[in-house]
Amino acid sequence: MSRREDLARRRANLVARSRRLRDNLAVEGERIGSRLALVDKGVAMARSLARQPLLVAAVVTLMMTLKPLRAMKWAARGALLFSVARRVYGAVDRAEFARGDSGEPPTFI
């Protein structure tokens, strides 16, 4: 094997290894990004609750007056309904934004 062929083979191996490492890095980046997005949502939720201390006080008072198990069931139901309402509102809002001024329905890719 000549030196040129040896260098070409080593280059091909390095290019393949570099491609694998980039793919692995992209996968890890997506995984970390999704975790950080969850943290961002939690921080945003905490900030929105901090802006409404009356609501927090009302929820705490309600939970103290009800039995803890019943309060947890209601809290779970409320969280589910709140999550569904936010998703529906977000989808409608995005659809209206995508429609723009032309009044045509949005095109999804």
C-alpha cells in the first residue's frame, strides 16, 4: 500500500468518526435541550405564581380547609384542565398568527 492510499484510508476513517461524533453530539444536545426546556417552563410557572400572591393564598387556604386527599384530587384535576386549556389556546393562537393578514388558512409542512 502506498503512502497516498494509506493517507486516504485514514482520512476516510477520520471523516466517518467525525460524522458519528457529530451525530452523538446532536442527540445529546437534543436530550439536554429538552431537559432545559422543562426547567424553563418550571421557572416561568414559578414566576407567574409569584406575580399572583392572592391566588397562592387562596389555594393554600382551600387546601387547608379541605381534607388533604380530596384537595390533592382537585389539584390534579385542575392541573390537567389547565394544561389542556393552555395547549388548546396555544394551538388556536398559533393558527391565527400563521394565518396572518391574508385570512388564508395556515400551511403546515
